[in-house]
Amino acid sequence: MSAETTSTPIATVRAPGLLRRHWPWLAAIAIALLLPWLFFDWTKGRHSGFVLTMLSEIGLMSVFALSFNMLMGQTGLLSFGHAILFGLGGYCTAHALNAVKAGTLWLPVELVPLVGGLGGLVFGAAFGYVVTKQRATAFAMITMGLGELVAACALMFMGFFGGEGGIPTDRMVGTSLVGVDYSSSWQVYCLIVAWVAIATVLMRLQTQTPLGRMANAQRDNFERTQFVGYDPRMIRFYQFTLSGFFAGIGGALYVLVYEIVTFDTVAAAKSATALLATYIGGAGSFLGPFLGTVVVVLLQSGVSLISNAWLLYVGGLFIVMVMFAPGGIMGIVARHEPIARIGRLGELVVPYARILPPGLLSVLGFVTLVELAQLTTIGAAQNKSLAIGGQAIDPHSALPWATGAVMLIGGGLWLRREARVFRVRWDALIEEAKARGLPV
Amino acid sequence: MEVFLVSLLNGLVYGMLLFMLASGLTLILSMMGVLNFAHASAYMLGAYFAFTLSQHIGFWPALVIAPLLCGLLGAAIEMYGLRRVHRNGHIAELLFTFGLALIIEKVVQMTWGLLPVPYRVPAGLDFPLFSIYGTHFPAYRAFMLLISLLMFGAIWLGLTRTRIGLVIQAALTHPDMVGALGHNVPRVFTIVFAAGTALAGLAGVIGGNYQVTEPAMAFTMGPIVFVVVVFGGLGSLTGCFIASLLMGLIQTFAVVLDYSPADLLKQFGVTVTSATPFHEVLTVPLPRIGALLPFLLLVLILVFKPRGLMGTRDT
């Protein structure tokens, strides 16, 4: 049997093996390319601009969040100013595109994200030299200071940053390797998908390099890393610089999509978005930030259409995650693994079904209260009104408020009772898995 | 000279306001290791509470009630939020307060609107106290100075003369030993967190009408307070005091001194024109760099002296 396998030519074995091992990646790319066609407007013969922009935003923000997780998840460095590398990469790209347009530089549009990456790399090395002297809380503070510094500079120096107006640019410079002029957002979207795939694969491979492994070691026990003979500071420095490269690519993709780069790409809110996405998705796993970005951008694009409160919902989700599920969505999924391995996952269906209604009820109550509150102030200023089933709801009367409060508090109490039942079932199953010698 | 005196007074007022915020934050950070991002949010809430309360019951009751409300909120956050997150480590605690700051900002926007609210100086204090070289010094600023000095005295006496103050001081440096001696360290934490939040609220009450009461005030004040805490050094109230005054003076003087690096170079016979490399950097006037200086100082001090001015241990 073994003789037979070894005699098979390696190439024929390896090719299907690669396909079998890496099919999720190919499937993800296929889904990314097929998804816009679901929203294709066949009567007008064009893609939905909203969907394409949203998907592009998911793509570029997930590159940014993954590069953020190179620091947070892998190296244990919490950065509050990561957007400066994203934004500076974007500014470099915008200037490069304008130079291509003016004819002073020749560069195919397909390779323009590399400029952003190199910009991020150079700035990452320069800032990294300073910030990686520290770790833990001091690192968080120093990156915050640096972030504020760069954001203030972006408004001060007109030459490079263009002040509040930003640097407008034009992606249709006519230097394409494949003969596409990038006039439609579908063409740009294909380019974005390609670069997101390249950057994601590179970052994935980076986690398996010795540097990636030492970054994990540095995160878990930096004294022992020193003892083994590595310099934790140099590990942090290389990791920071590389993460700058990928953040810069994200910034470059931003420029290609929006054709402008303004100072809010370097501002603290951008860094916060990456942090929220990474934590909600799960910093502990490679794909967590990607998942988190999908959630955050969907909330951002979807909810912001109908409500002003999307950041409050994202913030609320974030707090819930920090308090109850520090591993994020991926962490929750991973905790089911031992139960799935003993084949008892089916027994959780009923407990889950039982906590779903009270959970939904309290979320609904929370949303009702938030929307009522914002209707009285921001919504009133925007002349918005709330109507359910054609029935207009007056935010100044007591009934809607009481309904919301009852739903929130009642749902919360009910949820607490059901959660206790769930907990008992869960603990029993985990004990069962432990008894079978599975790591929990 | 008159510019110097007036700026000195204004710088002192601003510095003492910073100290009110920073003293609570430095106690929380040194004792609990929690970098409290929501601290400046308490400052904002103090201002907004005082605005609403002063519309109904006047400024003076609000001066007492608003900080108490902030303190209660702080105690609740510590007991029901931070303690639960504590077992996941310091980074989780930091992230928790960060999320809290985001939410508080949004809630404030939803309750009081996006625009600044008309929170004004009480009529009884709205007169010029004295004039220096023709510039009026408002009585309200003197009142702010008075309040912050009283508070400074109260903190100092409380920490050095009372039993709980001594326990807090001990817990600053040796929390485990204090716990081993039978003191309820978690309760001490709650008290410090609540007191720090109340102080931030008080700073908001008297600072909200001195500056502008708007939803962005927490995110503009927060980073500066961090700078003060890091600059002063962990575990040192004296360092925090010096750093607050320094930062207040630096920011006030940067606004009034209208010079740029180009003017300095001119003293050495170098004239900066638009052809000089980096001319944009060289011709930036000092008032515009003013907002930037605290962060420059933060980066520099963390790089060269991570312990801050008078800190006893690394950040």
C-alpha cells in the first residue's frame, strides 16, 4: 500500500492536494466575484453601485484589520494609531497616481497598491523605531500620541496632505497591464479582490514564518523570548514595519475606490474601526478580523442608511464581546469544537433556541430606546420620523418608551433565566468532552 | 509683560482644570493598572449633567449633584463592568473603557444633540474681577482656580491624613501586601474609581462653561489628560500636579507667542523662502503647533524617560 503511494508521481498527487487543502480560499474569491451579480440590475445592465462600494469597503478594511491584527493578535501590541499607516499609504498612492497622470512617473494601475504598501513600510519603519521601544499599555499610549500627532499634521501641512480638502486623484490614468481603463466600479472591484487575496495570503504565510512564530512567543512571554536569545524589540519592530506595509496596501485600495484621500483616513476613528472589527471578529484567529470587518461594515453601511446610531450598536456589540466573549465570534465558534468532536452538538440546538427569543427581545428593546432617544434630538434636526406599519410613532409620548423599557428589562431577566439553563447544559457537555480526554 | 501675566493666569486656570481630571486618572491607573479611556467621558457627562440641572435647580446645587451622579456612575461601572473584565487582563479592561467612551459619546449625542449646548457661566459670577493692563480677568476663572485649589487641598489632606487615604497610598505601590494585611482592596478600588470619576465630573461642571459643552469634548480632552498622566509619572500625584501646570502653561503660551522656526533661523542670518526645503514646516507659526505639542511631548517622554517626571515605575 505504502509502496504504491510513494511510486505515484509527486506532481499529480500534490495538485489535487493543494486544491483540497486550500479550497476555502478559492471559494472565498469565487464568492467575492459572484456576490455582486446577485444585485445586478438586468433592466439597466449595470451593477449596483452601493453593493460594489460596500464590498470594496469590506475588502480594503479587512486588509487593514488583518494588518492591525498582525500587531494585536499575533504580537500582543494594542495600537491606537494604526490608521496613520493606512492613511499615509493612501497619501503616497494619491501622489503617485497624480504623478502618473502628469506623466512624470510610469506605473501600471495594477501595481499602484505597491506604492501604498511601500509608503506604509517606510513610515512603519520610521514610527516603529520609536514606538516599539515600549510594549503593553505604554505602547498603546505612545501609538495614540503618534496618531494624534499625525492627524494634527495632516490638517497643518497643505503640501503633502492637502488640508481639509485632502488630495483628490484619478484612477483612470490609462496605464493598465491588462488593457482595462478602470472607468467602472466593477473593474475596480476585480482589482480590489485580487489585491485583497494577495495581501491576505501573504499575511497568512507570514504567520508561519519564524518571525511570525517569534512574534507569538514575544506576546506570550517576552522575558523567556529574551532568554532564548531573541531581541523582543527587534521582533516588535519587524512586525510593526511589515504590518505598516499591509496597512499601506489597504490605504492604497481606499484611494483606488474613492479617488480621494482626506485626513480622516489617518484620524483616530479609523484606528478605532480596525480595533472594533478585530475584537468583534476575534483577535485570536487569523480570519477573525475579516469576519469582524464584514459585521462592522454591514452595520456601518446598512444601519447608517436608516439610523444615526450605528456606532452605538457597534460599540454595544464590542462591550458585550469584551465582557462575555473575549475571543470574539471566532472564539465562540472555537469553543464548540470539543462538543462537536464528541458528536453532541445537536443537544445544544434546543438550549440555543430557548435563549434566542429573550435575546432578540432585549436587543429589540435596546434598539427601540436608542432610536426613540435619537429621534428626539438628531432625528428631529434631520426631520426624520418613525413609523411602524403606517402608524406614526411620537417619540415624546410615554407609551413607546415604556414598551422599549419593558422589552429591554423583561427580555434581560428572561435571558438571565434561560442563560442559566443553557450554562448547565453547556458545562455538562464540556465535562463530557473533558472526560474523553479532549483539550478544552 | 501684560501678555505674560494674563497668559500665566490663564495657564494656571487651565492647568488646574487638567489636574482635576488627571489626578483621578493617575490614581486609577497607578492602583488598578487600568488606562481609563472613559475618564474624559465623565468630564463631559459632568458638564452635561450640570447644564441640565442648572436649568431646573440652578448652578450651585448642580455643582454638588452633578459630580455625585458621575461618582455613582463610576462606582457602578467599576462594580458591574470592570471587575468582570478584570480576569481577562489589563488590555481587556482598557478595551472595555474604550468601548464605554464610544458609547457615552453616542448617548450624549442622542440625548443632548450634536450641537454645543448653551451652558453658561452663572450670572452671579459673570463679571470682571480685576483688570491687568486693560485686560479683564473674569471672576469665574478665579472661582475655577479656587475650586481646584480647594479640591487639591482636599485630596492632599484625604490621602495623607485619613485612614482610607493611607490605605490607598499603600495600595498604589503594594496592592498585594495591602490585601494580605486584611484590607478590602476591591472596595478600595471602587472608592478610588468612583472618587476619580466624581472629580472628573466636577472638572466638567466648572470646565464645561469655561470651554464649550459639546459631544466632542471628551475626545479632545482625553488624549491631553493621558499626556499629563504619563508625563507626570505613574504613582506620583506631585508629578501629576507639575505636569498639569506645565501642560496648561505650554498650551496657553503657545497660543499667544506668534513665532515660527523661521523666525528663530532669522536670528542666525538664515532667511526661509518658499524655495527652502521643508519651508512649510519651518514657517508654521507656534499657535498652530500648540495643539500638537502635548503629543510631541508624550512621544518624546515615552521614548526617553518612560517613567515620566517623578514616576516610580514604568508605564
